[in-house]
Amino acid sequence: MDITLLRIATTVVGFVCFLGIMLWVFDRKKTQRFEEASQLPFLDE
């Protein structure tokens, strides 16, 4: 296995993970949940 092939594979895997995270974060179904979680530090208990 050539080091260049390993670098290419690592880059592709990293990019796929990045795209997966972006799709998860910008999913419209989770917007309300993220909005509620963003307000947790400001709530008085």
C-alpha cells in the first residue's frame, strides 16, 4: 500500500464524515430540539 493511497482514503473518509455531520446538523426535523438545547444555559432552575 502506497502512502499516497492512504492519504487519499483518509481524505475521502474525512470528507464523508464532514458531509454526514452537516446533514445531521441542518436537518429541519431537529431544528426545534437544537433550539431548545441552545437555551439550556440561560434557564434558571
